Amino acid sequence: NAGVTQTPKFQVLKTGQSMTLQCAQDMNHNSMYWYRQDPGMGLRLIYYSASEGTTDKGEVPNGYNVSRLNKREFSLRLESAAPSQTSVYFCASIATDRANEQFFGPGTRLTVL
Amino acid sequence: AQSVTQPDIHITVSEGASLELRCNYSYGATPYLFWYVQSPGQGLQLLLKYFSGDTLVQGIKGFEAEFKRSQSSFNLRKPSVHWSDAAEYFCAAATWAGNMLTFGGGTRLMVKP
């Protein structure tokens, strides 16, 4: 039981490049989230998926797209990276039968030059 | 708007001393409340959660938190801090009906030997 896994762990991009952050969970959770973490700002929600086939914007969706490929996987795509997207990205899945406890992946540290 | 506030950005305590980390929330109704811990370079780990019942909640690693409705607070406490407790701590809240977590900005705890 791996929980929530994320790839890659680290990435450096140049401005304008694109990339996809991958996330997978093996806990059979319906809901999955993408957050970004910046110093002093806690975690801010980028996008979420309440169930397979649905996605919704969170607090800071601009510059990102997501795909809920199946129940296990939820990817985050940066089409044209900008320095403002330098951050640590966390994926989480949610146990709605456990008072919405969220299980987090280890994070992806992204630097955009 | 719903919000979670952690007034202290940094706290330093001596090993063996007691600890209290503050968290205040602003929600229309009493939300689910959580405390997470993040060690350097790691994802977030749930320490404890409150959703109803006893206002004093016990968590892992010897932590507890007290929910005070009159003060809209959910402060985290530990009687005796260990050096391994040095980390960043996040308070978070979610509505009853939904499952979107709102995080506070975090409190970084440093432990002096």
C-alpha cells in the first residue's frame, strides 16, 4: 500500500516550457486535490476532482490544467511555465468516510527559470 | 470568506518545555478541524482532527488540541517537546457538507537543545 505517489520529485524548467506532474493513489478514494505550497502562504488549492471524470477549479487555477485519467490518477499540467509557478506541489486524496482526512503525497519541487 | 489563521509564523521552545500553537478559524458554522505536521522535504502528516464530540482531541506523537467554539480556536498543545518535533505545523478546516480544506499559513517550530 503506497498511499499517494507523485512524480517527479524535482524539476527545473525554463520559462515557456510545459510539463505534467503525475499523481496516483491506491486507497480507492474518490476525491483528489492539487495544492501548491509557497512560504508563509500555507497550501493553496489549484484544482480538485470530486470523482472520476469531474474536475473543478480551486483558489489558484490560472496557468494550470488537470486530468482525472481514472480513479487512481490525477495529473497537473503546466502548458507554459512561468517563474511565478516556482513552488512545491502536493497531491492529496481524501477519505470522505474519515471526516475528510486528506492523505498527501511527498511533493514535487518545481523551479521555473 | 472562510479562513484559517495561524498568528505565529515562527516559534522557538526549549526541549522539554511545553508547546502551544495557535489556530483561529472563520466559518459560518463549526467546520471539521485538522492539524498537520510537515517535516523538512516531506509531505504533510495528519496529527489529529476534530469534527464533533469531546472538545479535547488526542493525536499522534503526544499532541492534543482543544476546540473552543466561543473563541473560534483550535490550538495544538504538547506537554513536553522533543527535538524531533521541529517541523512546520499547519491548521486546516473543511466545511461539513463539502470537502475543500482551507489551510492556515503554517507555524515553523524550532526546538533548542
